[in-house]
Amino acid sequence: MREPIRVSIAIPLHNEEANVSELLRRLGEVLDTIPGGPHEIVIVDDGSRDRTLSLLEDASRKDRRLLVVALSRNFGHQAALSAAFDYVSGDIVVAMDGDLQDRPEVIPDLIAKHNEGYDVVYAQRAKRKESIWLRASYFLFYRLLASLADIKLPLDSGDFALLTRRVVEQMRAAPERHRYLRGLRSWVGFRQTGLVVERDERFAGKTNYGPIKLLKLASDGLFSFSIAPLRAAAMLGLIAIVMSFIFSGYTLYAKIFLNRTPAGFTSLMLFMSFLSGVQLLFLGVVGEYVGRIYQEAKHRPLYVVRGIVRGDVGMAADAVRHRITPVAVPRYRAS
């Protein structure tokens, strides 16, 4: 017979005032049905500009299972979820979004799958209810990244997943700033499996992930887990060298044996323009890798916490720097 477990729910929120009440209600109902405990809900407010934080503060006074971590500004979804991982204390951790597209009612199914011996159980989306172009973008991105990544990445799997404590600790130990957590989750290893779920529509409000943020997330996944762009540059360069040798040989043959000089100013200019564009493109790719090295070398904290709320304890001043080495998590408390 399995021992009772403590479940921690890790959720980043940004401008989700329309979803907070329903999210907490449904999470509370689900946690009430799970044996063991005491369970907890760790919500990180990622610099919301609406009433999200005040609603969370009010809710924390009514439910002692709720821990609210308020960041000093908006640091981004992946940084906020990483902050939630730093504060969870349960035996297993369920990471999910707060817009209720990830259904809280699926959590018991994730736990049941975990009880079969898996350290990671990730939700695989059977159906998405976004626009056609967004569904097509996700479909192509997951398959492109899976084909280029240096590790095996599951298809159609987001951040909604159950993780055991040891998986969370290993993910916390990863020092990089540009975090693609669903890729890092696969990189950690251990026994992993997927659970097919249907993804709901957003309960209320508008998505915080516009095209620019989606593109940034995609680039984080590509540049963090693949050097295929650099290999593509080398391969294209090799092809260009081979083609130039072939063209040089043809030019010499035509001059010596056919007594004519190949003409073609237009084709020559097009060829030079193409190669120049390719060089600039891959110079940008190399620059992206170098820029990420530069940002990592500065060792700035991943996030800064403005305050923490739990139960009757109000906003306690605190400044927490996410770990920048696998061996230490420097924490600084304001006076």
C-alpha cells in the first residue's frame, strides 16, 4: 500500500483576474479528493497590472493551502514557473497554466499514472481549441523541434505535467537563464510517460502569449536543445564550396577547349546576393548563440521576489535570486 503523498500545484499567473476565483475553486475541489496532504497551491504572480495579486491575497486568507509569491515585475512565463518550483514542498509537483485550459480535474489521472512508477507524467493535447493558424503553428513547431533537438522531446506536450520531487530538484539545479522547461524536463530523464488529455478553451480573458512571445519561446527551445542551425550553416557552406569548384572547372574547360568565356552577369549577381544573404542569416544565428552565452555569463538572477503571502501573514518583503549554480540558491532578505 502506498504512503499518502503531499501534492504541490505550481502555477504562474499574469493578468488573470477573470480566472483566479474559478481556478482556485476547481483546484480546491480536486485537492479535497486526493488522500494524504497537507497539499498546497503555489501561485507566482508575474508582475500583474490588474487585480490578480489582490484577489490572490484575499484568497490566501481563506485557504491556508495557498502560497502566493509576487515578483517585482514581469519576468516571463518560464521564469515565473521556475520561481514556483523554488517554493513547492510537496512529494509530487503538478505544473500547469492558470487560464483553465489545463483542466484541474485531470490531476487525479496524472497521479494514478504516477503510481504506476513514473517520475514524469506529461499531458499530451489531443485537441486544441485555438485558432487554425495557432494550432498549425504549434503542430509544426513541436515536430520541427523534435526532429532537430539533441534529446527526445514528446510531441504536443506543454508545461502541464506531474513531476516527482527529485525531478524538480534536478530542474532547479540547471543554471541556464533561457529556460525551456518542457525540454529541460525531458533532459533530466527518469521514467517519463504521456497522458492524452483534451485541452479546454481559455475560461476568460485574453491570452498573454502573443506571436512575439510564442516566437521567443520557440527560439528558446531551439537554441537551448539543438545546434542544428550551426550545422546547417556548415553544410550550406560546404555545398557552396563544391558548387564553386564545379563552376570553376566548367569555366576553365570552356575557356581552354571551347575558346569562349561563360557570360551571365545577371545570374552572377543573383548568386552573389544569395550567398551574401545566407552569410548574414547565419551570422545572425551565430550571434544568437553568442548573445545567449553573454547573458548567461552576467549571472543575473532569473527573477526577484517582491513579497510572499500565506494565510494571515501579509505581503512579507523578500528578494530571492534564482540559483545560478547547481550548488547554491542565494537568498537576500530586505531589512
